[in-house]
Amino acid sequence: MKRHLNLFCSMVVLASVLALGPQGIQAETIKYSELEKKLSIDRSPLESVGAAPSSYAPALENVMPAVVTILANKSVQLTNARNPMQEELFRRMFPDLPDNFFERFEEEQGTPERSEEGLGSGVIVSPDGYILTNDHVVGAADTITVSLSTNNREYKATLVGADPRTDVALIKIDAEGLKAITIGDSTNLRIGDVALAVGNPLGLEQTATVGIISGLGRNELNITNGGYENFIQTDAAINRGNSGGALVDANGRLIGINTAIQSGFSGGNIGIGFAIPANMALNIVQRLLDDGGVVKRGFLGVFLRELDGNYAKALGRKDSSGVLVTEVGADTPAEDAGIKPGDLIVGYNGRKVDDMQTLRLDISNTSPGKAVEFELIRNGKERSLDVVLGDLDSDSNSLAGVQGSNPKPDKPEELIEGVRIKNLDDETRAALSLDDSVLGVIVESVKDNASAAEAGLRPGMVITQIDQKNVSDVTEAYDILEDFGSDVLLLQVYAAGRRDILAVPLTQ
């Protein structure tokens, strides 16, 4: 079920004192294979024991020295806000002022600057100074200063690479023999496992809090720039300044990078924190290093919708697994491979597809140019298609409509209960700014109490498909319904430049 956050009573807050903007200083990069040799990784499952330990101090002994304080500074130019009322008062007092007096004064004063300072945390992952943190902590900094707890020394850091879409960043300090954290396997996590958050909340260095894993695979939180989210949820206390710090298991192994909190009006911790899974962070680090500091993502070129009970019933599915294609972009990898609106994607490269976010992550984690296998269900029949993925940053484009034939005369009756339709004419096309590629019938009216209204159908929408069959006019729409036997009707609609698929129950 989709989650919608109530922004009036709560908000997601990035867990650093200040989030900075586009990328700043850069460092020379190495290949991930070179870094991997320096990492300490333990992927063994966490052992279940009968009783909780009386202290987590032994687990934290190797964690605390690996968690650092990060101070990020950026110079920001301020805008000179001229006051028209003051200028008018001056002109009355000094009528001989030149017309361009205030412009010249502003130029002579120059553009004022101020230094913005951000406080966050980081995790040492290699003895020679590679540190994992968040993009929103260091991504736009002019200078990055790292403070170690082991020797109270400060180091200037350089930015190796950052990925705003996942909020992962890698920085480097010039040091040797550092205590690096052991990295665990975040795919082994279970709800209820012990989780400890270590960082520098509000500047309080080396703070550790304990809780459990409260949830897995959290997404649609709008935390990251681009929405590639797969967060661990924990009730271990996370506050401002914890961003980039460590979330570890009961053995002290890194399982996540603390990133954000769900907050009430106070802006503080209410027991809902989010961390980037360690496996996901390492995957991004590998791609940053191997792709030259920028993560290259696969691109399919479709709009998707998750199934609910009505959609599953309309498609003859026993469960709601799989993802429905609602629109396919022109000249995209999906179109080139033959994927069509109404296809149900149930498998990706041999793995079952349960939900939309998992599929988006799988595609984004696949390199552009790679051929992958999609398992589909189309009109009740299984089929597989090989798709060569494009590049998200260079190949993504707007979606286009579907070609068809010219409209025929209107038929005045209701299409389904509470819904009246009519053919598209030139006047309607002009009023709705529809080009010739959009073919179908226009929804003239929908009764408020009709099941179609509850499903999302609105006047002004164009119905382009009924029961996964193209519709070019009203007569064709009624012909399709004559042979329709289910009690849930799938309608593909076009509105505001987008296509969608609605599942309309025919019984109330």
C-alpha cells in the first residue's frame, strides 16, 4: 500500500545541521577493485541468541573510532535587496541624484557573501582514509574538514564522488593506519534486529543510541533527489548532525548510513529514522569509482502503476504482484523491444517483480547498454522480451501517444454506469491542446457517486483503450463492451500529457 506523509503534522528532515547544494571540490579517483581490497567485509548472518546482551560496548569498541565528524563550508552570494521606498525618500531629499546612483552604489559595494557551515558525520571504510557519508552533507562544499576522535586531529578532505539520487558520497583524507569499520550484509536484516546509530548529533561527538530495525525497503519519502530510495527504518535515535553516520548491527558491523528522520513540528527525533542500506551504498561507491565520479543508470522508458485488488481482478491475477505498464515512450528501449501499454511486468532478469520501486531500483542498478530479460503477461499470455537498456541521463525523453484511425459518429448512451462519452472533434482537441497522436473518446461527464469517479475517471480525460483494446471512436467503445464479461474494467486514459490505467468496478 502506498504511503502518503502528512506534511501538516510531520516532515522528513535530513539528519544534518545544514544541507548544501551542487557539487564542489573533487579528488582523483581509483577503481573500486583497488578500494575493495582495503575494505573489511563480513557478510555472515547475525546469530540469534536467547537473551539480549547486558551491554553493547564490545560491539561499539571498533565502531566509535571509525565514525568521524564532518564540517562542510560553502560561500554563498547574497542578493542585494534594494528598497524602493528608501530610494524614493532619498530622491526627495536629494533631487539632484543621478538616475543611476543606486545601481552604481550597488556595483561599488559588490555582492556580499556569507559562509554557510554544515555539520554531519562520516564512516571510515578503509585504513587509508576513504569515508562514506551523505551527498547532502558534502556535495556542494567548498571545503570539507574531517575530525577524528582517535587523535583529535583535523584533516582537509576531498570529494571523490557523490550521487544526489541516492544521497551517497565518498570523500578522502590523506591519512594511513586508520581504524576502518567492518561492513555487514544489509540483505540479511530482519525487522526486530538490534540497530545502533553512531554519529555526532547536534555536535555531540561519538554519540551512540540503540533501537531495532523497524522497517525495510521504505520508499516514496521524497528524501533523495530522484527518488531511488530503499531505506532501512529504525527507532534508534537519530538527530541533526547524524547524517552520514553509521547504523550498525549487534556485532558492530555497518548495515546502513544514517540519512534522515521523520519529524514532528519540533524538528527532532520521534523514533522514526532512515538509513541507506550498506549494500546499496557500496554499490553506488563502486559505480562512482568505475564510472568516473558519476553513476550511470539504465533507462527503460515507461510509466508504471502498481496493482491493487481491482487491477489484479481485471487482469485475472490471484495476487497483486507485478507492475503494470501504463505508457511507453516513443523511441525508447521499451518501445524498441516491443513493450506495450497494458503489459504486466512480472520478472526482471530472472527475478520476480513484486512492486514498482524494486523494479525501478533494479533498472537503475543495471548499466546502460546491457541486455536484460523482461517477463510479461499480455492479454493473459506469458512472454519474455530482451531489452537493451538506455542511459537515464542521455536517453530519457517525453512520452508520445499511439497512432490510430479517424473517429466515427457519436453514440449518446452511457458507456458504463454514470459515464458519458463522445467522439473527439477538432474543437475539443483544440480546447484540450491534444495533438493528432492522441486517439480515443472524450469523457463528457462522470457522476460523483459512480464507481468510475472513485477509480479516478474525470470529465475531459481521453479513453484510449478499453479492456486493453485500442479505441478510436464511440461505436468501437461500445462494441468492445458488448463482449466484456468481467466485473472490473480496465481503461487506459490520457490527461495532462500523461497516460494512466484505471481499474473501474462495474458492480457497486
